[in-house]
Amino acid sequence: MDLRVYSTLTRRLEEFSPLDPGYVRMYVCGPTVYGDAHIGHGKSYVSFDVVVRYLRYLGYKVRYVQNITDVGHLTDNADAGEDKVEKRAAAERVDPMELVERYTRSYFEDMDALNVVRPDISPRASAHIGEQIELVKTLIEKGFGYEASGSVYFDVSKFPEYGKLSGKRVEELEAGARVEVNPDKRHPADFALWKKAERGHILRWNSPWGWGYPGWHLECSVMSMRYLGETLDIHGGGLENAFPHHESEIAQSQAATGKPFVRYWLHNNMVTVNGTKMGKSLGNFTTLKDAFKKHPPLSIRYFVLTSHYRSPLDFSDEAIDAAEKGLRRIHNAVGALRAAVGAAKDGIGDASLDDKRFKELDEFRARFEEAMNDDFNTPAAIAVVSDTVRWANTLLTEGSATKAVLERTNEMFTRLGGDVLGIVTENLLGESAAGGGGGLEGQLVDLLIGLRNDMRKAKNFEASDRIRKGLAGLGIELKDGPEGTTWKRL
């Protein structure tokens, strides 16, 4: 089964075929950096992270570009009003670029915690002002843009396809426009390419039309085409940005180049709280940093992936707690498997079952790929991983697996759960056999378990109990069994 993706533009599943075989040009609208990222941002960027990861798993070379909006994004996503960055900077009494630096670092810290792969290029809008001015000049020369009172607008009447992505018609947009129509616009639906900077506006640049700043929509067209060419394979973003942001991107880009702008439009759905969209403007958001205080970041990543990227996801602490239990089951199995691989020796186990078990592993892999090929269906892919966990646990309980089977099983968890889904990492949440824990935490716990075992052999039970109680105080439970001592976080 070939990869099929749902394109918002055509409103159907389409077989994925990039412009150049083997090479994917992908752009996703990045954050406007005026505050800490919240759970909604986490859903969006984890979702597209898996898209990038799976494309690379399939063998594609992917250039992934995700911008940083640090200028021009006005409150209410409008063509008039306050710049979001400037408004927040004024409230915090700092320079706008100081604010931008702080929250850009904060954003990447949060994405790193969620195990989101960094984009290949993260361009800033403020670093591409000259190119944006050139695009505005091109649109004016071609008759799509017009200057009025120091601002420049795109004339949507000159672009008959405007509204095709969102399903909105220009006539409807005009009829639904506010009573207070901008007198500088020829049509209420026209959108700003360049805005005149009023007195006191800090983020501004000189242009042929006077001092001003770029329109929010213009930025993404310029940065995506600068690094990916005039036609992109994939453009991703939040469903709420389909109109007016992405609609306007299409209009200005295709008007300037005369070429199709994007082959496949992918939109992720929103995070809700009790059925209402989570957002900073509504004041019902939870920042990722606050969420990390209650839940391991990988649990939040797993929570996001239990929902299809095109489906809404209702947030609650209880829902993430449930997701953490599911992830812990996977990590428990992986930890036990890693320990078994480390202890396995060549020539041990029932080799006559190898071919059967290799075939079963291949079937799990095929089911996983079938799920992901169906528009990146991560809930179905996770279900396959969970089935593989049950199979692996049975394998370990029976104790007849050869080293080759154990290694192949471990490789599959690493490849599918790690490289693609990003939920299986060196550091595991769940139970781990001594000698099998991942990362610094696992190594330290295993070291203490080893010391405790030495104490028990020496019949120094007081010291061994002190280690057990000390670890319990740190939230780590030890369990002694026939196969040795295992541990898990409480």
C-alpha cells in the first residue's frame, strides 16, 4: 500500500507523489513567539514531526522548514491592530527582540522535551524583510497589489480561485465583513501585504511605500519559497489557519509565480478543553512547561498520537494519566527486552521457531506501515505497537527466544516506536531490569541496585533496606524476583 494523504485543497485522500522523486519539500507554519508554547502547539508540532519522521522512514530525503514569526502577526489575526510581539513586549517592559529571543528558546526547549526533531531550517520573518518587499513589488507590477495610504493590499478580485482552500467565496466574505470597512481597501476581503507603521510602532522597516512592516501571510510565502522553491510538496499548519492565512498564501504566491504553490495541504485539528478550543486568546490554555510539571513529556507526546492529527483532542490531566499508563506498558516491555538482549548468548533458545517468529514480526511491521500509509494514522499504528508488546511479553515469559529473535524484536521497537513515533527513547518511563535501564537515571538506579545486592550478599540488610527506602522516597520502587531486581517509577 502506497502512502496516501488527505489534502485539504481537494478534500480527499490522494496518493503521495512529490515533485521530485525521493525528495520532499515540506513547510509548516511555526509559532508566533510572544509567549510559552501550550498543549495546542504540542499537538501541532508533534503531529507534523511524525509526518517528517515517517517520510524519512520510507526513504525520502526531506527538507523540513518551519518558520519563526517574530513580526507582523496582529492580534485577532487581523489586518489592523496591535502586533502580538509588540503588545506582549510592552506589557513585560522589554524590547520586542528580547522577548522574541526568550520565547524562541523556550519553544525549542519544549519541542526538545517532546522529542520533536528540529527543522532543517527555522527562518525568522524579521530576517527576510528585503525579500518580502521584493515580493510585494512583484505583485504590484503584475496588477495584484495596490498601495493605499502607505499600506499595500492584495486585490482578491484579481485572483478568481481565492477561497478554494477554505471553501469560502469572495462574495460571502464581502457580505460578512464588519460594518466598519477599511476605506483603504478596494474590497473588504482584500488582505494586507505591507502595513504602514503608525507613530510609536517599534518593529518597522523602510520600504518604497514608507516605514512599515510585512503582512503575516506574506512572511510564510517568502520564507517557504526561499528555501523550498516555488512549488512545495507539503504545507502543514493548524486547521484554524486555513483561512485567511493559508488562503492568502496561495493567492499571493501563485499570483507572483504563475505556478502551483503547494501539492498537498495538511491541516491538524485543534486541542479542546471541555469541547472548547484551547487558545491564549480564550485564556483556557495550559503551557507545556506547566504540563511537564505534572506529566513526563513523552506521556504528552503519546497522548497526542493516540488521536489522529485531523481529529480534535480534548485535554485533561486524567486523559494524559491514562496515556501515561499506555506508554508505561510499552516501556516496561522494551526495558525487559533490552535486558534480555543484554543477557542473551548465542546458541541459547529454540532456533527452530526463528522463522515463525521472524514472520510474525514482519506481519507486525506490515500492519504498522499500512496504518501510517493511511494518512499517518498514529492511533492505529500505536495499536500495532501494543499488539507487539503483548507478543514480546509472551516471548520473554516463555524464555525460548534466541538472541537473533530478541535483537530483531528490539530493533523493531526502536525503529517503529522510536524512529517513527518518537515514543521509545533511551530513557524509559517504566519498569527496568537491573542492567537494562536507559539513560543516566537508569544507570544510576542500576548502580544502586548492584550495591544493594552486594549488601544483601554480605547480610548487611540494614544498608540494603536504606537503599530501597531512599529510592522509594525518590519515587522509584524496587521489586525482587527470580530473575533479579526490577524497578519502576511510582
